[in-house]
Amino acid sequence: MAYYRFEAKDSKGKAINGVVEAPSPQAAADQLLAKRAIPLNIHLTAAPSQQGVDLSGLLRKRVGLDEMIIFSRQMYSLLKAGIPIIRAINGLAETTTNDRFRNVLKDVTEQLEQGRNLSNAMSQHKAIFNRLMVSIVVVGENTGKLEEAFLQLAEYFEREQETRKRIKAALRYPTFVIIALVAAMFILNLYVIPVFAQMFSKFNAELPVMTRVLITTSNFFVSFWWLILAVMFAALISVRAYLNSAEGRYKWDRLKLRLPIVGSIIERSLLSRYSRSFAMVLRSGVPMTAGLSLTAEAVDNAYMHDSIIEMRRGIEKGESLLRVSRSSQLFSQLVLQMVAVGEETGRVDELLQESADYYEREVDFDLKSLTAKIEPILIAIVASMVLVLALGIFTPMWNMMSAIKGG
């Protein structure tokens, strides 16, 4: 299928223009005639997702959870009130402050006016509307409960945002301390230690090993600070490139689950996201195999993604959800028990939601105590730096003072 931009006149003689999807120009003209529009000019164009979008805005701004929550909530309220979809999305496009999202919503409106349904229009913007969201909208369209689909999405995004905020709040203090330590290390080596090194050199005294190490390190920083920054920058770029590769992301996502202190928190957070996402798609009426594919993308972890896809393949072979869940070795006994009871009672979605709520409470508790767990480690690092500086700087000063007094 190709896309054609057209200029036409409607039944009242009013000029209209837009883009239609059709296999040929003649088919595009037939579509316009079927809508009682007289085509004047039809020519091949790019896909609608590339029309009317400010590319510079795509690079500068991103559409985050805030926009998704507002969009889902307002769509639920407007559709529940009986407002037509096109009018509802037009209104949201006018009120949003995100230029990129505004252009996307306007493009969705144009596609709706051309006869496409909402899910197809949204699927043209995969960077904004992921497969999980589009699939829930498809189910809502097919069941006539589109407003309930947006309500489920709004609740899902709100919980996701709340979890992310808690994680950011818990990591704010240790991140600030680590940045301060790195800055202090540069300042000490570039400005403080050289002053003491000049003072010690005037006495021509034999310096302790720790002092010589500090002075050598400081001299290296002073002479090659640009090289250190270049190496740090190159290392950062290399690590990011590796993590963006399929192999690197898989290994890192697997390693994250085994990290001390934070590994268990990450694992429970992912289990919560899995349970919540899977419960939502099942509640919406999505088939289990398709639901697992959508949930695999929603967990945003390559290692868990591959394991969930293997679970889907097992179900396609006729195995039960409990059996493939146990074989994956991803889930705790709690989730397995919930799945077992859910399969017996036909309430898998409800019990998975209870499991998600449980893990969210566990993650919340762990995040509140995370600072207390990390604090001793940070204190030990700071104490080690102070000890090294004390041994390296103050020891020779004490030796010099003792020599002066003895003399």
C-alpha cells in the first residue's frame, strides 16, 4: 500500500486536502468519490507518520508518562461523556504543551478523518504508542468499550510513573554523594595536593610511601587531566554503545538482577510490571499467547523478554501457564501460587493483579530503606579517602614538626 496526498472538493464545494492509503492513484480517487468528494489532484507522498511532524521537535522533546497519563485519562472522560473520537483528540491536540505530541495527535486526527480506525492511526507512531497500548485500544474498539480501555491504560501508566518516581527518589542521595566524591577527587589532585607537594619539596625530607603515591597521582592528574577526561568520555560512549547492542543489553539486564542490594529490588519491580501488564491484557480480552508477547515488551528487560517469549512458545505447544512459568525460573513462589490458583478458578488476571500489588508494596518498602543500606558503603568510601589523605599529607607534616622540635 502507498500513500497519496490529494486536493479535492466536498459535496458543498469546499476545498479539502489530506492523505489516503491506497494501492494506486485510481484506488485513491475511488475512495474520495465514495465519500462524495471530487478529486482535483492526487500524487504519491510519504507515510502519514512523516507528515506534519517537526523533525527538530522529535530530536528535542520526548513524550513521557505524563503525556500518556493525561491523554488516557482525558480520552476516558471524553469518550464516556459521548464526545466523538475525532473531536476529543482534536481538543487534546490543542491543549497539550508538547509540540511533538501535538503533531502526532493532529496526524492521528487526519487519519481518522480518512476512515482509518484509532488503533491503526496510533500504530503509525510506534515511538509514542507502544504495542501494548495499541493492542488494548484494539480490544476496546472490538468490544465497544474503548473508554474502559483508556481507563485501564491510565491506571497502568499512573502506577508505572509512581514506581519510577520512587526509584529516582531513592537513588537521588547516593547519586549526589558519588558525584561529589568524583568532583572532590579532581579538586584535591589538581589544586590541593600540588600545594603540599611544593611545601614538602622545600624540606628535602624523605616522604612516606602514601605521600609519594598521592603526589605521583596528583602530578598525573595535573599533566594529563585532559587525557583522563577523554578516556572517561570514550569509556562512557563505548559502554552505551555496547549496552545498546542486543548482546550487551541482554547481559546487562541479566546482571542487574544479580547486583548486591539493588538486584532484588529490580527483580521485584520487574515481577510487578510483568504481573500488572499481563493482568491488564488478559482482563482486556487479549489471547494469552498474544498477551505474553505484549507483556515481554512491557517489562523492558531483554533477559526477561526472551524468557517470556519462551513461555509463549511453550503455551503454543499446549503446555499450561503454570508449567511454563515454573520452567522459566523467573518467578517467585508467590507468582507461581497465584498462577496455579488462577488457572484452577479462571481468575488469572485478578490474582496476577494481587501479585503486582504485593510486589509494589515490597518494592516501596525496600526503596524506603535503600538509602539506609547504601549509606554505610558511602561512609566507608568517604572514610577511606579521608584516611588516605591523612596518611599522605599529615604524616609527613607531623614528622617535620617532630624533627624541628627535636632540633
